[in-house]
Amino acid sequence: MWRLTTRRMNHYFVRRSKFIIMCQLLFANSASSDEDYKFARDNPDARSFVENLWNYYQDHADKDFAQKIAISFHNHFWEMYLACVLKENGNNLLPKKEQKGPDIAIRDDNFPLIWVEAIAVTSGSGRDKVPTLGDEKCFCVPEERIVLRYTSAIAEKFTKYNQYRIDGDLAESEPYIIAVNANKVPFSHDDAIPYIVQAVLPFGSPTVSFEWDDQENSRSGYAHRPQIEKISGAPVSTRIFLEENYSGISGIIFSRVGIHQFRAPFGNDFIFVHNPLAINKLPEGWLRVGREYRFEDDSLQYRRWPLLSNNDDV
């Protein structure tokens, strides 16, 4: 199987040299004010990485992708990187359709289509914004605010799912996956249970209990947290994967990758969370990269998949 390792991408880039001009057009906008775009354009290693991603992705992209990425680099980098990881894992990606619809369409033997909708999360605004270090006098990691950013992103894309269904762009029998990127959210590195899992299943802070007369007999676990309150007092559910209303979501892909992490192993930080109530359940091992979580028999289970192959044999 063809593998998109860094060296492999370089081979692919050279062997498709007739597309070099097209790749350079991806960075033709010298007037862009987007800092990530300018970094990718001006850093030779980052530029080479993105141009090779583009060679691998261009047949599946919107026609105006080169213009869009110059305006909003990270959002479109995430979509492209995500698509390349999915393609690298053997998924058959279809060309971008002219009509409106989810970002990525995958042809699959078990379903008419599998759809993936990408979203890049920011730190937010207003009183529930995730602060940066120094924003507040007394500071600790704002875990609940981070989780709220994820629940907000999922809610936004679930609203789009319902609209796709109404418009006829997506059938009830087709899995729908939301792909969340949190590179722009401060302090969003994993907890013991990743924050993205805490956004869809009711796991809260770690707990430890001791017996008064036998402190060696301790028990650890996690608090049950079915909701988080915003600063305004409005409750936000954190158990959406235990609610039938969200059964149209088959799972969540999560990553913190950004252009400044381009040297990281390809797709290694991905997390895939299965929805136990999904009407279109994806099989265990569907993504086969990063970590995979499922909630079964009232317990959270996960496994880590090995890194993508580094075999450079053609």
C-alpha cells in the first residue's frame, strides 16, 4: 500500500513534477496577512510538507482551495491534512462535489458513503473564552472552558448535519463524522481522559477515595459530570453520545495538529471516539491511527494504533 511518509511524499512530489507550478500557486499570495500562511510560505521545510500534502490532496479539493488557504490557512490546512491521513489509511476519497455538502466524502464497501465534516476550534470569545497564560490573576488550566469549546463545535456541525439531511445532501444510512481540530485552543493538551471524550461522555475530574482505617485500600475514578454550566448559568450537556438525539453522529475525530507541528509523526495524535448510540456505527479499527475510544458496558475502553508505516518500498 502507498504510504505518505515524509520521504515518500518527496518521491511522490518529484515523480509528479508536472504539477510543481500548481503547487507553487498554493503560496503565490504574497499579500496574505495570515501568520500561519506566511510561515508555511517562507519556511522551506514547512512549505515542502504542505506542497506535498497538496499534491496528494488536490484531486479532492475545492477549485478555489488555493485562494481560501491564503485567507484562512489553518482551517484549510486541517481539512487537507485530515483528508491525507484518511486517504493514507486506505480510504477511497471522492472528488469534492460541486453542490454543498460535508467536506470529505469516502466511498466504502459497507455504506453508500461516509461523510467527514471538519472544524477548527478557536479559544472563543466572551466570558467563556479559554484564557491564555497571564489573562487571569489566579490561573489554573480552564478544563471546563476547553470542553465547552468542543461541545460548541460539535453542536455547530450537528446543526449542519441536520441541514444536510433536510437538503438531501446526506442520507440517513450514511455515517457522519465530525473532525475537530484544537490547535488554536490554549492548554488543550490531553488530560488522562481527553477533553474531547469529556465533551461527549459524562466524565469529570479524577477522584480518589480512601478508607479511614485502611488507606492502602484506595479507589480512583472520575466524577460523573453530565453537564457544564456556562458563566451565565446556562447548562451544556456533556453526555451527547448517550442521547438518541445525536445518533446521526457516528463518531468524532480529534487532533491538535497545526503547521508548526508538521514534523510530528503523520496522524499520530489523532483520537477517534465512537458514538455508542450511532445509527450508522463504524467498526472498531476503522481509522487505525492514533488512539481509538469506545464506551461499552458502562466502561471507557481505548487502544493505541501503531504509527503509519515507514516502509519506502514502491
